[in-house]
Amino acid sequence: MTDTNSGLDLSRFHLHLEDGPRIRPVSLASGDRPAEGRTLAVFPAERPEDVHPDSWEMHPGGDELLILCSGRLELDLEDADGMRTVELAPRTGQVVPAGSWHRLRLREPSVLLAITHRSGTQRRKDREA
């Protein structure tokens, strides 16, 4: 259980947005990964490794919303039209469609907020790495 008299430390918890009316904190230390619903997570990125630029991921269970709170990131997306790069600046976002392979590249230290349906998430190494 979390202390309800202080703010929720989003470096230690993600928020599970159930398909119903509840939002539940999930401790990162527990390793608990809810199967249904979406997860809201805040990711600080200080070094390129923090955004795993040599790995791509894909979420078949639903779209992912990425919102950059601070810093600068580049989002590479693979879709039916090929690959494109979206530059993310503070207070900008991008919807990554379900089933689209994508990766992030750090341009300056950043804080990223992501809302993701993690069910069935897949990862692969960069073909050029």
C-alpha cells in the first residue's frame, strides 16, 4: 500500500488504468505487470541507454501515447509507408498505433510520459546495430 498523505513517487510506481473506473499504483519493485488495461509511466532519460535506442518495441494490444514533459527525443516509427522520424519537444506528443514498431533516441536529458496497453509487447534488436 502507498502512503496517502504524500504524493505518489512515479519513479517507483506506474499507474494501472483498469478498463473500469479504477486507477491502481503498481510498484516497480514488485514486477507486477497487469494483463488488462493501460499503464501510465513516467520515464526519466539522462543517457542514451535509458531509452534503449538499439531496441525496437511494438504493442499489439493497443495504441501508445507518448508525451514529452521536458528535454528532446526523436521517435522512429516503422509503418506501412516505411520509416519516419518524429521530433518530440517539451509538451508535444505522438500516438504510436497498435502494431507499429518504434524506438526512441535521446537528444537531450528528458522526462517522458507514456500510456501503453502492454499486453503482448514485443521487442527486437536494431537490424543495423
